[in-house]
Amino acid sequence: MARRAIRCKAGGFAVAVDLAAVRGVDRADRASPVTDAWPQVGELAGGVPVLSLLGVVGADEPADLRGQLLLVDSGDGPLALRVDSASQPFDVPADAVRPMPRLVGETRFAGVLR
């Protein structure tokens, strides 16, 4: 059974996010900046944290609040990922989704695409 995903880009990284977890896309400039909680770079009304996709994948480059926010449900509750761009949804074959390798360590992502 195929899954639907959205490809997000930030810096030199690209991540596919399962569409089942996505609640919407918004402008990043709608968030209030947060400067001392990397990878959190902002906060939306209602206390929803805005995380830099760069920070989530382990990059230590500072991120600003330009681009887009991908509003997602996570194991920690609702959050927004700050990305440079997000694609239109696309189909992903079910057998293309693999568990995260253990060497990656603690992550908010459930798997990777082959």
C-alpha cells in the first residue's frame, strides 16, 4: 500500500514527511522568534514550537524565520518545522520506508526513504 509524503528542503538537506502527520503549511514569518533553544527557532500562537529542519537533522547552522512552516503532529505533540520549501504531496511505495538506523541516535523521525 502506497503512502503519501511531502519533500521538505532546508539548506542542503531534504526530508520526506509522511502526509498523515501533516496538518498544514504556513508562512514562517508568522512565528515569534526564539533564540536560545536550538533547534527551536520560534513559537506560534498557542505555544506550538517551531523547529528548524536543519537542527532536527543535526546541522548547527543558524536558521531564521523565512520560508515555510510545515505543521505536523509528533510524538511530543503539535510542532512546526521551518523549511526552505515543501513539495506537493507524492506517493511513496510502502516498501521504500525503512526504520531509522540506530547510529542516527535519538530523532523525531520514524524512518527514512530508500
